[in-house]
Amino acid sequence: MVTFPDTEFQRPATGDAWTSLSRGLHSTIQNGLLLVHCWGGLGRSGMIAARLLVERGMEAQSAIAIVRAARPDAIEMEAQEKWVAGPSGPHVRGQAQ
């Protein structure tokens, strides 16, 4: 089990902490299943799941749509959507899913 401290309704900081965690999560995905969860199971967990999909080559809008199809209302805040897309990714809130 791995924990990644984060604040509810916010996006995690980027940098070394995320880079290290991301590498480990991608390694886990390669070896089998990965469970991502936060207290409510919407904002933070959805954001992490979508970001991992983006890091594996998916467009941010598609990754968010897939996560929301599995968990309606996931990725609750605009800042979280922007974090999923990365520093230069497109803004996706309000676009057709």
C-alpha cells in the first residue's frame, strides 16, 4: 500500500514527489491491477487515475471521460482537470465528454 498525502478539492503539487509516486504506480500497473482511492472516491482518486492514463499516452479529455464513465462526477475541480492534462495540456471542463 502506498499513500500520497493530498488536500481534498485540490490538485497535488507536481515535482519530485509526484514523479516518484508515478513511477511506482506505473510499475504496479505493469505487474497487475492498481486501486486508487481517496475519502470520497471522486476528486483526488479520479484525478490520479486520469493523470496515469495521460502519462500512458491518452489525451486528457479522453482520460477524464473514461474515468467519469466509470465514476460519474469524478474529478470535481477545474484545477484537478488542469493537473490531469499536465502543465501544457488543454482545459477540458465544459467540453463534450
